[in-house]
Amino acid sequence: MKRVQVSVFQRAKKGNYYCGDSYFYKETDKEFICAVADGLGSGEFAKESSQIVINIIQDNAHTSIEGIIKKCNEQLYGKRGVVVGILKLDFTTGMYSFSSIGNIGILTIVKNQKKKRNIPNAGYLAGYHRPFKIIQEKLESNMMFIMFSDGVSDRDLSEKYFLNEDVKAITQTFEYVSESNRQDDTTLIAMHYKKD
């Protein structure tokens, strides 16, 4: 039985075939990891850079967030930059960690329907060392995580349907009510964590 239910909405910017966003998630007995990477600009080169980052995260899913970001940075030297957000839930310690460089956001919603938005670190990954902080907090049962790229607006996030515990209902409602002509590549991942 999976502890995290996941639903994803993704669409390319108006007029583009390639979406510059890439994502990955995986659950094991010990942890859950989810990442969204957005290549700067849009189109094929943005997709190439974001996919490099996601491939590294897939290959290093058990590494610490710090270690993953370091490896991503090394591989992006001379390529188009990327903004990235990485979320890890550690089932053993009952903690979750999140770090975001650039405009990948995360919203956490706990059972009293209190929403909390984490502020990303400024900048982007492009092969140069940059300081970043990792947020670490306690996991609560029935916690919701909403991870999103910059195609999702503050106005979207203030909507009531984000308080739903059904991840599919969140992404479907978002698709239904948001504009079909996207001004930006858009990725929205809804995750619902349930303790055993």
C-alpha cells in the first residue's frame, strides 16, 4: 500500500510543442521523493536542461537533497540554467525536507486546512556554486503537498479546491478552471501523505 497518493497536471506554454518542465517521483519502503525542474526559457533547450536534472535525481534518489543539488549543478555547466524543487518524505524519521532554487514552489496543507507556502531560494542552477537552505519539518498524517512551477499563479493557489484531500480532484479542477492557453510551461503535482 502506497503512503503517498500523487496526481500530476502538466502543459506546455502556448504555441510550444516541448514543455520546459520535467518531473519525477518515487516511493520506496523508507522514503518518497518528488522533484520538479524547469529549464530557463521554454522549448527544446529548456526541456534538455530540465531533463538532465531529473535524470540525475532519478539516479541519486537516495542521496541527500544537498548532494543531489551539487551533482545537478556540476552537470549543468555550459548548459541552459534550471530552477528546481526537491521534496523528500522520510518515513523512518517522520520528517520531510524541501529545497527549492528559483521559482518552484511548494504549499503544505495540514489537517486543520492550514496552508503554508515555502519561500524558494533565489537564482537558478547553472554550474556555479550557490548557497541554498533546506527546510526540514515534521510529517503529519493526512498532510497535503502541492508542488508547482511558475505557470501556477498565487490566485490559483488561493482557491478552495486545494483543500481537497483527493489529489485527482485537485489536478482535474485546476485543469478545468485554469486558462487553456498557458502563458508559461505549467506543472502542478498534488501529493497526499497518509501514515500507515
